[in-house]
Amino acid sequence: MAVINAWPARSSIINTTSVNADMPEQTLLSYATTKGAIQNFTSGLAQMLIEKGMRVNCMAPGSVWTPLIPSTMPPEQVKEFAAS
């Protein structure tokens, strides 16, 4: 937290989360858990830093291909991943 004291007012922190934080897939429980934690951390940090004039948000960018994807679903579903 020491670095935050060096940042000027109106600074922004943006974290990345996932739709899985709110609607977890049963095959992605550990992933969804970490994304939920990031969302909760972001909310708490935003409340803490608002008094310093700093903004903290998180965003869920949508489907992103990672090496984790093929190991979490059947091959037919992998072919269709993020097709829409």
C-alpha cells in the first residue's frame, strides 16, 4: 500500500475479472473463485481509495482463449468456444 501514497489524486486502477465471477461454470470452479476474489478486492480497494480521489474498477473482457480452455470442456465444445 506504500506505493499508493506516491500516486496522485485522480489515478486509476483497473483489474480484470470474468463473467465467471458471477456465473461460474462448474468445470471452472478454481478460476471462477479467483475472479470472484478479484471482484471483491476491487470493491474494497475502491471504497478505501475514494477518499484519496482515486478510482478503482474491474472489467470482464469476454471470452479469451487461454491454455486452460481445452482442459475444461469436451473437444466439440472447444471448437465452438467464443464463436459468437
